[in-house]
Amino acid sequence: MSTSASLTDRDLRALVALLDDARADEPGPAMPWTVMDGLMNLVPCKEVGFCELDLPHRGRPVGQCVLDGGERDFESGDAYDPTPDEAYWTLSPGFRGCAEPEYPGQLLHLSEIYSPRELRRQPLFAEVFAPWGVKYLMSIALRSRPGHPRRLLFWRNSGPDFSDREKLLMKLLWPHLEEVYWEAERRRQGTPRLTPREWQVLDLVAQGHGNAEIARMLVTSVSTVRKHLENIFERTGVHSRSAAVALMMPWAAIGAVRLGIPPTLRSIPFHQATGNDVGTPA
């Protein structure tokens, strides 16, 4: 992205207004609808979408979008059923624009990956994107566990390509949009309340420590650690250490100050906190 890109006072006011409106709005099905509408105003295009994929099972659990005419759509399907777009799943592994994001906040601009000639030669673009009318595509990644990428997507079927200014807008917005998403998720599901000691135990579980190690580190007994874990399971409604970490750590990673979570939890890598194998019982 060019370093010459800059934002006006009007742009900055629009960013602040979008976030203020999002926090005041209902949580919506994934993103608050005011976020989707506001993004369409900031970055006019054919469609603004929020998408979560399940790569191992070739499914799309969540799809939310706003079209340029104001039409809204939301789909939530079984993550283990393939979407009707079988060609997408067949061809996407060879398309660099669909690669799983390397890190949260990664901005993908299709025109920076392929030249127009190269793009036309890509089977996925020719068979899937072009029939949809996609000419220019930009996306930005939100935090997610491996194999389940979440993205905000913008596509145009005509007009100019996405500008450096529009890419800069998304780079500035994405951490705030991520907070809006997790706050909306908290409002939809509710956040189980843990005591400070239970958060400490969960912190150490997320780092891969067993019960005996946690007991030594907290200068307590193994039976006390087990009791804390039992309380965590009861409060969260899950039945395993990894499930408790996967459920609770997004709140630690995204809204630590506001949710009253101990500062030590804020540095836990999200992929570690939501892995399938987090720690083992002592």
C-alpha cells in the first residue's frame, strides 16, 4: 500500500460515527447491521460481506452481506454441510486470494496478487468469481481459530479498483471492528463470569500447563486446581479444558480491560488459546 495514502477529517469523523453507531445498535446475527451499512458508505462497492468458513468440512457457517442498493442478507448453515458452490471448494486451494490468513488484520487486495491477465487465467476466478460479477476484491481478516477464517469482504463489478485510501481505512478500522464483533457475540451469548483465581487457572491451562504445574505455580494443591476447573466447567457449560479455553479466551484477547480480565491473559496468542489440544490433565 502506498505511503502517500491519507485520510481527511471527514473520513475520521465517519470512522468514529460508524463505531459509535455499532456499539449502540443491536448485536445483529454476526456483525451489527450498522457496521455493514457504515462500511458500504465508507467503501462504496457492489457488496460488503462478513464470512466465516469451515475449511476442514468445506462449509460456510456464517454469511452476512449488504448490497449496494441496501438489501441485506444473512445465512447460517450447518458447518458440516458443503455449500452449493462445489466449484469453489474444488478450485479455491489453488487460488492465492483464498489462502487462509496468516495473521489477524491481514489485508488482501486481489489486484496486488494477480495481474488482470493472470487473474483471468485462474480457474476459480473464471468459473466462480467472474459469473458472480466480481472484478475487484478486497478483504481483511479477523481473529479466528485455524481452519475457520473470518473475513470482511468488499467486491466491485465495475468502476475503479480499491484505492490506497480505502485500504488504509480498513487497516485502521479492523481492530475496532474485531472488538465490535466480539462485543456483539458476548451480547448474543452472554459471558460467563469467572473469579480472578479462575481466570488465572484458565490462563495457565491455555499456556499448556497441567494441574500439578498449575498448583506449584499458584502455590496451592492439585485438588484446589481441580475444584477451580470444575467451577469453570459449571459456569461455562462445557466439559473439557480445551473447550473452556476456546469459549472464554476470545473475551480475554479482545475486551480485556472492559470485561475485567486479568492483564496476564491479554498476551495469550489467539491460535494457542483456541487450539484443539490445549494442555493435558495432570
